[in-house]
Amino acid sequence: MENTAARGVAINRKRVGIFLLDHVMEVFLVILIVGLTFGAHGFMTWDNWMNILRSNSLRGVIALGMTMVIIGWQIDLSIGSTVALAGVIVARFCRDLTPLGVDLNVACVLGMALSFVVAILIGWMHGTLITKTGIPPFIITLASKFGLYGLAGIVSGGYPIANQFPDWFNQIGGGRIGGQSGVPIPAIIMIVAFLIVLFIMNYTTTGRAVYAVGGNPESARLSGIDVGKTIIIILVAVQILSVVSGFMTSGQVMAGSYTFGNGWELDVIAAVIIGGTSFNGGIGTVWGTLLGIIFMGVISNGMTLLNFDIYTQYIVRAVIMALAVMISSYRAKVKA
């Protein structure tokens, strides 16, 4: 009886430990918010939280797509260049077609449509090369990053293309619902993207296929899943969301530039990993990524309010990401 009771206590402790590991982000986030509420003047205000959401929505939208990619045991380092390319394509269309008699709104929509077509082609190319050649996605998408960066520079002529968009396009990135203190439109777009990706990953055969492919590609193939098609789908998805982020970024700044999105890859991946998604594939949640986005935003905002210099902020973010990877690895061992 004593041995049975002892085993029961040990099992319960393990369950509690796993529960805490699974919800460590929520615990840290609550502690962080409470600490900053009392330690940073102006943190717990409506306007400050709306600014946190607005400033992190641009990368957050992409992070939701990157969650699918990393769960599927892939990576895409070209997303920042896609952000820039989408913005300059729309800006170029607006600038060059209107003198030819094309309505500004029509020119903008045509530029947006072409950006989505380009995104689909890029994602399809990445997925096809990965599945057909066996070249690691890191190499393929890194090469694509530089190629798209150069293409964005060519399209823009090496200079920002400013003040060419219609007002409604600018509202995509800089508008608010409810006036100056209202909810930022980029935050609304991020929440809509979150709900769509959440539905796909949790309630569709495509989502289940992504988890299966990321967990064990060979087992997924033997069970009848089209591994190549699944990889293409997630790489196309992250490119489409990168284009959406490109629209929001250009709309917010009211310009298109080949420099937009430069270096965003690491911020996006950091949010996904901090949210609990494993680099080894097959493990992760969209909800975790949303928490990771908010966590990174709160950390950055809090350090700014506390007057941390930018170099210290980089160090803190690096430590947080390292801890997230360690916790993720430990969680996998405990559950094994």
C-alpha cells in the first residue's frame, strides 16, 4: 500500500511539473506584467497596451505562419525580404500606373494582387526545391533572402517610394478603430490571422499533417500523407502572411522601401521558440506563439520605459531565447 501511495504521489508530482512546464510562458508573462505595473510608470495604461499590440503585430503576423513552418520541421529566412518586396511592388504600381490614367485604388489593388502571386510562387519554389533536391531549407531560404532583397532594391530603384498609396491602404498599417485611442488595425489583422492559423492547425487535416510531418516525415509518408505538398503549403502560408505584414509596414510608414523587414527573421523565430515550439519539429501551438509575441512586446516595452539601453535589451532578449530553448528541451525529456 505504501509503495502504491508513493508511486501515486510521484505520478501526481510529474503531472504537476509537466503542467507547469506547459504553461511556463503564461506564468512568466503574468509575473512580468505585475512587476512592470508597479515598477514602470505608464505601463498599465490603455494607450501603452495598444502601442504594444500595434508595434508587435507586424512581426506577429509572420510569426503565426512561422509556427506552422517550424512545427513542420522547416525554416524560412526570406520573410523579411518578402516584407520589403511586397511594399515596393504596391508603391511602384501606385506611382507608375496612375500617370497612365489608371485609378489609384485600382493600381493599388493590382499591386497587392501581384504581391500575393509572387508570395505563392516563392513559397512553391522553396517547397519544391526542398522536397526535390534535398537541400536544407536553411540554405535555400537564405539564398532567397538575398535574392529577394536585391529584387526589392531593383523594383524601388534603391530609394524609398513615399506618399503614393491611397488613404485606405495607409490605414491598414496606421489606422485605428475607434479614434486615436482605439484598437490599431494591425492588431485586429493579427488576431484574425491568429484565428485562421489556429483553426487550420487544430481542426483540419492539413494541420494534423503538419504535426505528423514535423514529428517524423518518413512515418507521415508511410501513413499516406503527401509530405512534399504539406511542406509547400506551410512555406506558401508564411510567405502570404509576410506579404500581409509588408502591406501593414508600408501603410504605417506611408512608403515602400527595400530596407523594410531587414533582420526580422530572428525576431520572428524568437517569438515562435519562446512560445514553446520546438526546433526539432512536431511540437508547438499557435496559442503559444501569440503569447510569445506578447511576451517579447512586453519585455521590449518595459525595458524602454525603464530606460534600458539598446545593447542591454539585446542581451536580455538573447538570454530569454536561450532559456526558452532550454525549457523546451527539458519539457521534451520529461514527457518522454
